[in-house]
Amino acid sequence: RKTLNLPKTSFSMRAKLPQREPEMLKHWGEIDLYGKIREARLGAPRFILHDGPPYANGSIHVGTALNKILKDIVVKSRTMSGYDSPYVPGWDCHGLPIEHMVDKKLGAKKLQMGVPSIRRACREYAERWFKVQRKEFVRLGVLGQWNDPYLTMDHEYEAEIASALHGFMLAGYVTRGLKPVHWCSECRTALAEAEVEYSDHTSPSVTVAFALDDDARERLEIPAGQNAAALIWTTTPWTLPANLAIALHPDFEYLLVRADGRLWIVAAELLAANAQAAGWAEHETIKMFKGGVLEGTHYVHPLTNRKGLFIIAPYVTLEQGTGLVHTAPGHGAEDYVIGVEYGLEPYAPVDDDGKFTDDVEDWAGLHVHEANGPIVDKLRELGILLAHTEVSHSYPHCWRSKNPVIFRATNQWFIRMDRQELRERSQAALHDANWIPHWGEARIDGMVENRPDWCISRQRMWGVPIAVLTCEACGAAAIDETVFDHIRRTFVKDGSDAWYEKETTELLPPGYSCGACSARTFRK
């Protein structure tokens, strides 16, 4: 130090941040630094950073800390660039992450509690953790409107959520129906696309023979006494009990071949691969035909003996399998759509726990993923399993439980993306925005372009209810501005708990009757 020309300063050699930072934050609070900044920038050009809220379900972690620090850097830098840039933090206080933690805390006690009591426990849990997180975010030095954040469980906020849905209903976007959705059997709820993660999963890959019925045999001019079957391939053997159809491509070439003393139908381009998988020493082509030839004819389901329908579908590919696609309208999105075209019901004999119902006699009460093995064994026993291997592939998992989900048809509420050009209007709106970084626009545009009808219902207790009342006499929904306005005012006063605590007569305007049949009794 004798040989260096150092500046003279009152700064100490050590920063002592563990002591100094709390003192600095306390001083900022005492002088209302955030308020002073707001006053100084009053009337300046606005720059608003929306705070996508964290869940109020535990202490902050590296991810939530990084999120808040980066936002704070943006807000402070814009403020110093001359903008009026307020920062209003908020918390998502509803939903499965919070209810999941409360469920674990309550344990068996939950079984003796009513819905209002469980919701109160969730509200108390969320309130406790939002306060903890707020304190932790302030400790990071993030400036914002911490004394008045937005909370999704505030009464007025809940009322706005309900009103937003009511607005969609009045505009005709919302429908309820039996459609297959992603279903988590552990959480016992439907999931939206955004709640599904894709991870590697090992599944059984099977090639199965479905015997042709008389009309299909006649269409292909197969002599009496000849065993003939269509070959299907699937990696979800558990969906076979719900099979209602086999799809072929109308323009692909299919073969009727003889091997091992029987006749088999398979796509011409996939014959070699299937012959090898089935272990055929030799085979003979009897006939070639287009897939459309079999449309409208039938086969016999090997596990149930009911008749299934041969259909044609444009999504059938020759990338793998047999060229004949096992179709269960209750367990797949494409299956459902093509099933509607052919008048097939979305049959799904699986309950909320992911277990087979009594409809599936041999495996009733067994979880579908556990049933894969026994079903494969049954196919082998019946002599209709031509090939069986294990494959690793990308498979949807629940973002919360991390368990594989299933596609299952249940009655849910949906926003119709193709009603009144909602999809096109959404895309036009996002193209009108300035995206930073620019690749975000293409990413979100792709999501909107390909989004199916949006499942908005969840089988949970903690959240804003789908506040719709239906007539007990005729089943018509009370899609009525006066009803929705009454519900909104009720939620502003008492919160969405009112939906569970009040009678239906209290949720309706005095003297209200059904617009369709004039009845006065409704159900939630």
C-alpha cells in the first residue's frame, strides 16, 4: 500500500452485506422509496411489466428468485431510462399445487370435512405462504407495490374470473360435452395441454389379430371356412377393451396374405416388417385392394365379441405398425373426431382413479397401466398376439404428479376455439404485438394454431367454480346476463365460497324462472 496511490474513502474494507442489506431495505421502506419513484415519474411514458404470479405454496426457490430479480432489473432500468414503470406483484392462490399440499397436510381428516372447510384450509395455506414469499422477495431488494399486491383469491378478483367465463358463455364460445381429455388418475382431474409434460416412457408394443365378420369376408371374396383377420398395432393394450373401430387410409394399398395357414390384412408397404415381427417363414399374397374397400364392413372384437366397424381416416400413416389403426373414440383425440363422423360413442370404461369399471369384467378394478400385462397375456392365450416388444417413446405426464396420464372421455367444459373465428382473432391479436424476443411470436402462434377445444374444467375443490346453474326440469343452462350479474355481485361480497355455502335460490335473482320451461328449481 506504500507503493500504490489509493483513493481516500470512508467505505469499509468489508461490505458486511448480511448486516448492511437489511438496514438498507429498512431505510427504503421508511422513506417509501417505491412511492417516491412513482411520484418522480408521474406523467412520463408508461412501461408496464405484467407479473405472471407464482403459486403461494412454499418458500421461494432459485427459479422464483431469478424470475423476480430479472423483472426488477427490467423495471428499474426502464425507470432510469425515463419511463413510468410501476411494478404490481401478485400471487396465484388457487389450483392443484395448493390443494395438493393441503391434502397432504390434512391426510385422512379431509374425508370428514365438507367442501367449505377444505376451501378455508386452502385459503389459510395460501395466505400464509404469500406473506412468507412477499417477505423473501423484499429481502432480495425487489421494489414494488408490496403493500397492495393482487391475489387471485381476493373476492373482487374471483368475481372477475367468473365474469370472464360468463362473457365467453354469453358469446357462445363455451360448451359441455363428453370428450377425451388428458386425465391424471393420481390427482383425479382433467388437465389442459399446458399442464402436460412429455417424458420418455416404456410401453408394450403389440400386433393383434381381429377376425373379419361376414360382410368384410364377403367384400373381399374370402371363401367360407378360411380364417381371416385384420392386423392392428398399438402401444396402449389397455385401450383395447374400448376399441370400436379399425381405421384404414382410403388410398393406401393393402394386402390379403396367407401365412401360417391363415389370412391376414396388412398395408402393402409394411408387409415385410410385420412378416419378420410375426415370424412368418413364408407368405403368399392373395389379393391387393385400396383401404376404402372395407369401409362400412365389420370385424369381431376378440375380447368382447362385439362387432367393430372398419372406417377410413386421413391420419393413418405407413411410418410404423400395420397400416390399420386401432380406434377407441373414448381414449384419443383423433379417435374421437373420426368417431363423431361415423356416429361412434366416446366409450371409456375407466373411472376417476384410472381403473377399469365393471364393464371390463376380466380386469375390473385394475389400474389401466397395471392391466397392460394381463391384457397381453390374454391376447397370447387367445392365439391372436402376433408380435410383442417393449418400446421407449415420448409419453404425456402430469406436470404435478409426474405420473403418466391417460386419455379418457369425461363430461367437461370446453372453450370452442373454432367458434366465431376465435382462433383467427387470437392469432391476429398476437401478430399485432411487439415480441421480445421475436421468436416468442412464432411459438405462441403455433400453440394457438394447433390448440384443440380448450378444456377449462377441473375436478378440484379449491378454485373459482364454473358458476352455471341448470334447470332441474329441462336441463337448460341459465345463460342470462341478469343471473350472471347477480352471481358476480354475490362473489364480490362473499367470494366464490358463496357457490358452495349458499342455496341455488340465493345465487339467482329473486323470482327467477327458467327461460325455456318456466321452472324455478335449479342445480349448480
